[in-house]
Amino acid sequence: MTWTVVDSNVAMEVASHEALIRQTYVDSVGVKTWCVGMTSATGHNVDRYIGKPASLQHCMNLYVWALDQYADGVRKAFKGVELTKAQFTAALSFHWNTGAIGRATWVKHFRAGRMDAAKRAFMSWTKPPEIAGRRRAERDLLFHGKWSNNGTMLEYTRVTSRMTPDWKSGKRISVTNELKKAFGSTPPTPLDHAPIPDKKPLAPTLSPVTPEESDSILKHGSRGPFVQELQDNLRLLGHSSLKADGVYGEETEAAVKSFQESAGLNPDGWAGPRTLEAVGRAVERLETAPKLREAEAKVPETAEKEVEKTTGLGGWLMGILGGGGAGISALFSASWDTVLAVGAVTVVAMLLLYLGRQHIIKAYREINKELRT
């Protein structure tokens, strides 16, 4: 008996090879994508989500609908051939990613029972390099029945000004309940044109994964929005003459080597996982430094205002904290002759510090909270 049904387990396995972004983004070769690797080839124009994130349930509803559209191509390609649930799922994941189930050579080998040849042909679909990890997982499911999902997906909650995923916004979420609900009654899907799942995509629906989670390395000859984003970041870090043209040429390679040397990394000129992570951290520090300096400058003033508001012991208390006995003189409206014993000064100062401590801490925490928002 052959398996041809898209259920929540099948949908979850396919989704696990993608990341979730609820607003429109561009993948590594510039194709506008949304939700779980969906492009407008599904018949649902993803431009409607530019700058307008959808709810998680809406994303899952549309994903399940579109996935079943693509499943028709798999059913047709393997008509008359018995497939296990694992094999059906792997083939569907391949088709969802490439739109090529009707012309892929590995399908012909598989139908003829030439599994070794099918496996080799299957692994020829590893370009661009971002999908190599995905293809290996699909291969293991197709030929060895090895499932890889754990019920969660990596979601990126923000996109950059260039509509590329903001890698710093990634978090892992569970979508199991939403996927199960999506297989119940769902509203009709708004179509903008007929679905074309068998049409060759402009580019694969790439999983928007970080380089830490793929075999992708930006190097001499690489092109696309990810290269452009790297160039923008390097310009912010001092390489102002570098052109942000999306082409990884000699100037970009030299800038990467320079950054790697300054960061204590191997200066090989390749922007791999560690280099890209270090660049991101450096840019983040650069962007937060002005806010940090501003907040630090506000600490004494804000603390004084907080103490004044809550205790009425404002300026003279901060005077004690900053300069010592002048605050005591203001408190008692007296000269230094009034306070004859150094020990008395110390006792009074410690008492006042105790009274104002909680309010000063509260003021500092408020500043810290504002800084981190």
C-alpha cells in the first residue's frame, strides 16, 4: 500500500527544513518568499505580506493548503509505485524546495528500482550551497526512513531594510498545535492566479538558515543579498570605500581578512560561521555604544531626580555621594565648624546612603531597562 496523504507529520517534516518568517523576505538569491518557504508560485501572491507579518495560524493554514497543491505532483510522478510515508514525505520536501519532481533524474532511477543511482542523482541537487544540509536530511528520509523533525521551527521575527532575514532575531518555536489545527476547517485561500507547482522556480525556496546551520560560506565569487549585507556591515566597521554591490570580489575579500585579523580569527578571507557571527556582534556593539554613553551620563542626574521625588532628599544627598561634606553643610545650613567630629560625618553619610540606596538602584534599573529596549 502506497502513502499519498499529507498529514500533520508530513507537513512538520517538510517545514523543519525551512525557517518561518511571517512577513515577506528575499532569500539568498533574491526571490521574494514568505512563511514556510512559500513563493508566489503557489498562486498566493506573497507581496501582500511585505512589512505586514501574519499570524502564526494564518501562516500554517496557507502552508498546509499550498503543500497539498505540491503533493499532487508527487502523486503523479510516482503513480503505480509503492511509497512509504517516509519516501512520500522526502519526495514532497524535494518538490516543495525545487518544483522539479516531474523532471528529476533520480525519480526515474527510483521508479526503475536503481536505488544507488537514484541516491547519487538525488544528491546532485545541492546548489546553491545553502540547501546541502536539507538535501542530506531528505536523502536519509527517502532511502533510510530517518525522520529529522522535533516539532519545532526556527522563526526569524525581523527582516533588514533590504528584506533579508535579520539573523539576530532567530528563535525556536513549536508549531505542532497550529499545524494540527490547520488540518481542520480553514477559510478559503485567496488565489491571485492558478497554482504552478510544476513550473521551474526562479530559484529554490531556500531555507533561510544562518551559516551556523548550513554549509554556506561566503567567499570570492559569491553573489546576492547576503554578500551585500556583509558589505554593508563591513562599511559600518570602517571599510567605507567598500562597494555594497552584492559581489564578493577582491575588495570584499581584503576587508574580510582585515576584520578577521582584528578579531583574532583566521584571516583566510572567507566569511564563514565564526566570521559572520563576529561581524554581527561588532556591528551590534557599534550601534549600542552611543546609547550606552548617553545612559551612563544620565545616571547621576536621573538618580538624583528619583531620590528627590521619593524622599525629598535630592541635591544634598547626591552632593554627599559625589563630594562628601558639602551636602551635610547644605542640610544643616551651617559651616563646617558645626560638624566637629569626623566620625559624626561618617555616621551621617552612611545613614543617608542607606536611605537613598534603594531609590538610586531603582533609577539605575530604569535607565538600564531603557537602554535595552
